[in-house]
Amino acid sequence: MKYDLLIIGSSTGGPKALYNIIDKFDRDLNIPILIVQHLPVSFENSFVEVLNNKSILTTKIAEDGITLEPNFIYVTKGGYQTEFQENLRIKVIENNTIGNFAPSISKTIISAIEARLKPIICILSGLSAKEDGLSGCKLAKLKNFPIIIQDKNSSLIYGMQKIIKEAGFFDYELDIFDIPKKIYEILQLS
């Protein structure tokens, strides 16, 4: 199966985990990366700046109406939902929340699948409040899309991943330093 994008969901402890992943990606990745990080409103600009300093790939804010391009990293906006339209074109909507999270990891994953995209899903460190990520991973598992979760030992907070693991909606539970290699392996097999 050829995959269209990598969706990375994270919350508390996620930025540190992200830094250890994105610096391993180069232009051979050849798919876009969308980071759905639970962020306060207006924090994404400084977050993008830090990610740009950590990665060879350019990081941008996921703006309404853009089409995600390969070898770019996009960060969703705090206080907004990011949904997919046709192809890799996104729509950014204010306050259209699932639970209390905007952006919602599950909403983004479900939207990608409903738009007939084929994502690789990666869930990093995060609180388990409102179970964000669970319903998205459930649908991804039903559609046989690969789901990677960060293991307990390398997580600052083992919450979202624990709930997803307990539900059985994952394929790989890995140390943070093994995740980039697994993503490349999945892409090479597609």
C-alpha cells in the first residue's frame, strides 16, 4: 500500500519526543508530515520555529486551504480543527471540537481516512484525558493503516498510548529512537 502522509499526534511530553523523531527525517521520506500537538492558542508560531531548528525538513503552520506537500512538516493550530478535503488539501476550522481538544488527533485522523487518504499514524507522549486519538486509531486499525505508539519507558507521560494499547488499536509500540526507522521501513514496503 502506498501511504499519503504521516500523522503524528502528541500532547504533554510530545514536543521533546518530536525533537527526537523529526531530526531523523530527510528528503527521502517523500510524504508530508502533519503534527497534531495539543497546543494553547497562538503557541504554534514558536513551536514551528523550534521544529525548523531541529529538522532538515521545513516546518510550517497548517493553514486553511493549503495542500500538504511531500517533505514538509505541518503543525496544526491551537484552538482549531484540521480536516482533509480532496487529496491532501486541508480545511482549518475554529472550535469544532471533539471532547475538549482543538486540535483533536482523532478528528484529524478520521477526516484523513474519510477523504480516502492512506495515513501512517504515530501517537507520542500525552495525557489520556478525553481519550483523544483513540477513535481515530480505531478507524485506522479497521482500515489496516499502520499505527505506531511510543512506549512507556521513553514517554514523559504514558496516557494516550496506554489507552490505545489497551484497546488493541496499534501495530508497533516502540522506543522513541526506534520510531523513525520503523516509519522508513513501512514506507519502503509500500
